[in-house]
Amino acid sequence: MEHWKVEWFHESETDPTLIYSEIGEDGYEVRKVHQYRDGRLLRSDEWHESHEIGLSEVPVGTIEDVARQPEFAAIRVPLAEFEHFWTTATWPSP
């Protein structure tokens, strides 16, 4: 498993500005946390998705691929950092 922290640079008030993702060996997201401008933290896994947050339906590629895109800054983070945000976040509303 890899754990990523991705900053998303945009002007939208409704999209997340920070994304923490847990990526499986197959390249698919296993768990994800979105942080929004207002400080809200939402989490998602294969059983908890909503219109606001869900796992990618395709492999996410490499972290280097993501980091090359100008609207993103992406780094690997320790499991403990991911878990901190995971346990702090709430499930989305159905």
C-alpha cells in the first residue's frame, strides 16, 4: 500500500483542496479523505460513497504522474499521517 497527500490548486468552492489516498498494489484507491476549504473532512471506502466523494473507478497511475500535472502537488506520506486524517474525517451523507 502507498499513502498519498495531494494538494489540488483550483478556485472551486465545492471541490476538495487536499486529498489523502490509500492506494492498493493494483493501483486502485482503497480509502480516501477529502479536505474542503471550510475545513470539512469526508472519508470514503468501497462501502461508503456519495455524490461528494468516492473512489476512482480506474487505477490512479503513479504519484509521479499526478505530481507532473500543474494543478496538483503530490507526495507519499507515512501510514500514521493518513490514519490521522482517516480517523478524524466523517462518512459522507447517503
